[in-house]
Amino acid sequence: MVTSPFRPQETPVIAVVTLLIAFPIGWFVRNRLAGFLVYGLVMAHLYTFQTAGLVMEWVNGSDAGFPQSKSTSMWGATWEYLLVTTLVYAVGLALVALGQRVRSRREVRRGTVELETVS
């Protein structure tokens, strides 16, 4: 039996934050690369605090962030965590792109045009 890095009674904070912030970042940041960069920086900041919290709990004796079982080695749990975080990043980047696409289609429907000045 493979254990998950997230326990059912604990809320996967990063996944919830991704669902709450990725689409609005895409909506408000017009440049796609800038939107991806903003999302990546926000998530890197949040992952730092999540990791620090998990390590502090682990030092106090909790195994919530680093599950150990007879069927899963530490490396198995690490690869699971990498897979989950990569999936969260991919979903977040897709939501950023979706937010930008919805905004651009809505602007086209309204007939608004963004003009750029050339120097």
C-alpha cells in the first residue's frame, strides 16, 4: 500500500491556494510570461513556508509530512511528493493561461482594443 504525502484529515494548502490565485493572476496580468513568473514566485514562497512547517513538525516528532511505512521508503514518499507538487504547478500554470485566454476573449467580445505605443 502506497501512502500519500497528504493525509485525509489535513488540507493540502498549496492545492487550495493554487485554485484560488492562479486564475486571477492570469486575469489581471496580461503578459503570459509575466503571469507565469508571478505564479511561480508566489508558489515558491508558499512552498518554502510549507516545507519549513513540515520540517518543524518532523523535528517535534510528527511524520505527517514525511510518512514512513514498511511498504514505502523515504525515496518513494519523496517521489510521490515531487509528482504531486509538479501536478499542482501544472494545474496552476494551466489556470493562469486560462485566465488570460478568458480575459482576451472577453475583451474581443466587448470590442475593446489595447494600443501599444512604439518609440
